[in-house]
Amino acid sequence: MPERRPSASRRASAASGLRRRPGFDGWLSNTSNYDGLVDERGSDEVVVDVGVQGNNGTNGFGPAAVRV
């Protein structure tokens, strides 16, 4: 079976995707405790608390957004 190789346009698309910053497309716009993305890349352990103050009560995650 011949080896399949991605086309030049697919390679360019994949490479450009690596440089993009994450976009949440409004997913966190109504999240009252969202204060930016917390970068945890390279961490041995990542902890996200459940039930933190946010969203009209103790209905939040802390932090609201984490990059792993």
C-alpha cells in the first residue's frame, strides 16, 4: 500500500492551526468568574475546583479555563 502524504494545503492548514491562539467563540462570555486562560502546560498536576463562587452562586469552576 503506498504511503499517504498530506497535501501542501493540508500541511499549511495544520501548521497555521498551531500558531493560533485559542478562541472560545463566546462560550465563556456569560461566565462571571472567567478571568482569562490559565496556562498549566508542563505541570505534573492540574486542579480545577468545582463549586467556586461564580455564575450567580457556587456554580463555577476555578479556574474557568485551563490550557493543558
